Amino acid sequence: MKKPGELGEIPGCRPFCYLNWLLYKYHRTLWPGMEQWSQLLPARFVQRCAPEVVANPTFDVAAWQRRWQAMSPEEKVAEAAGPWRLSNWLYYFDPSGEGMGGDR
């Protein structure tokens, strides 16, 4: 089996193929950190992800929640559209208590 750095040589292997292989490799071992994932995944996948959000201590969660709850379903879909951050993708696969991938 190829090492992660060699995965780019697999013809026709799309990002899901890489992610699937890496999830298989790491699902029962130590889950890599964000910087490690950025190195493990193909650069073309990571570069297409939206930039990570820097925590803002002045962010008003209550105001955001009121605004979100006042939106129609269509407005929520439009608001949530766009490229995902790498952390969004990984959250759904993370088998630790911090993510939703515990069933994998």
C-alpha cells in the first residue's frame, strides 16, 4: 500500500478516495491533528477548503442564534452554502468524543 505522500500518483483517485484510505488507516489509532491532516491529504483538496475561522472573543453567540432562528429554511440553506473548512469535513469522521465519527 502506498504511503500518504505517494497517494497523488493513483490515477483517477479523487479526494474521497484519499479520505477513505486515510480514515481506514487512522480510525483505530491516534487521530491526527489539524496540521497533520493538512499534510496527509492532497494539497488540491486542502486548498479548496474554506479558510479556518479564528476564534473571536467578542462574537455575540446570542445575537447570531437569534438571527439564525429568524431565517427561513431557504435562507439557512443559502447561508450554509459554500466550501466547507477542513475542520468541518474532519468533524464528521473524527472517532473521538470531539467528532461525529464514533460509529466508524
